[in-house]
Amino acid sequence: MASLLKDLIRQYDEAKPYADPRTHNWLLVENSPWPVWILTALYVIFVMVGPRFMKNRPPLDLKWFLVVYNLGLVGLSLYMFVEMFLSVWDADYDLLCASYNKESWTKPAELRVASVLWWYFFSKAIEFMDTMLMIVRKKNEQITFLHVFHHASMLNIWWWTLMFIPGGMSWFGAWMNCLVHVVMYTYYGLSAIPSLKGKLWWKRYITRFQLVQFCVTFTHTVNSIRIGCDFPRWGQNLLAGYMVVMLILFGNFYINAYIKRRSDKLKNGAAKTKGIANGSPVANGSTHTVHTKAE
């Protein structure tokens, strides 16, 4: 771990001359990865220690706080979705190739793009609350590797983005993700209302929407590489690679949560019918489906 940190610090020091001078002093960017690394470390520690702390304690009843929290994130995501569209329109971006270079640093319209991308980056720190709320409500079955990895990695990836490439092609994946989050946090906000619990039928379609988002963003990024878009190649490679990882992890989640679950229910139903016919009922198992929040 120490060698990995040393390597990351070395790479940062080598890249520092290429950092965007407009954003390096912004909150949580701070011209250093350490604030984000410390925040991530505290998050991981809470994930490990929190369930043990809550083990012999009753879960907190936070249903109305959950409504406010989730619908608040709906509002923030909707604002970012609209503001990203307006800012890139103002910056005269091409949909298929939005360039980013040192000339971007001097354009006022580009500062507007960077500002809304900072809000997107900062929202990833806010979303650490997703996990904390699961822990204090003792919903530990929802805290999967996918959930923790996705939350921790997004904050760190977007620190590098804000430090070095807060504009150009960086906007598209974030814009898509904001739209997904409007839908996703709307679902979570409504599902926290007692009278609506269990009546919302569209949970699985959120995961499908997320998978579509990853596919579209991956295709968009690969196409920008193909046409030689004026944007740092490392940023394009990072985004394309991350989309592949997300497709694998979320695809595996969808298969296990919905496809295999449905198959198991059908098998168990057939076994139960057979058992009753033979005079010996077969107990039908239950599978708890957990939807994971994303990016």
C-alpha cells in the first residue's frame, strides 16, 4: 500500500505542471490528492467499523430524513444535468468531440463548464452518506463490493479530472450519470415514504438504465479516440476502462439480482408444486434483492 501511494504521489508530481490553474485551489481539489485520500480512508474505515458498532444496537429510524436526503440529491442532480447542458452549449462544444487544452484555461465559457463539473465531483463526497445511512439502519446486505468500490473510486477519479481535465470530453459521462441519478434518487426518495413502500415497480429498470449509460459513455469515448479528438489520451483511456469495469460489475449484479433470482423462483415454484402433489410440501426459499446505487 505504501509503495502504491508513493507511486501515485510521484505520478502526481510529474503531472502537476499540466494541472489546470483555475481549479487547483477549489474545495477538495486543494492542489493535492491528500484531502480526497483521507476522506476515502475514513469512508472505508467507517464501512469496516460501522456494522460492528451497530451490531448490538437498534437500527435508526430515518425514513423522513431519507426522503429529504434522496429528494435533495434529485434536485442537485437535476440542476447539474441542466447546467452541464447549458454550459457546454455556451462553450460551443461538439457532441462527439469536445476538445480540452491550455487554450481552454482562458475562455470564460470553459470556466462555467469547470464549475458545474466541480459540483459533480463534490456530489460524490456527499454520496458517501448513502453507505453511512445503510450502516446506521443496519442494511448491511446492501453494502457490497460494488457499492463501496464505486463510491470510493468515483470521488478519486473525479479529483484527477478536476485537477487536470475539468472540461472537454469530461462532461459527457457526468451528464449521463446525472440523468441516471435523477431517476435513481427519485426512486429511493419515494420508496422511503411508508405509504409507497413496496408499490414502486420500476427498480430493475434503474439498473438497466445504468447499464445503458455505461454502454453509451464507453461508445462515445472510444469514438472520440477513433476520430482523434483533442483531449488527453490518458483521460479517454481511464474513462473507457472504467466503463468496462462498471459494465462487468453492474452486469453481474443484474444477472444475480434479477435473472438468476427469477430462474430460482421458477425452479422453487415447480419443486413446491411437485412436493405438494406427492404429499410432502417443499419449503420455498426467498431471495432478497438489493439494488445498488451508482454512478
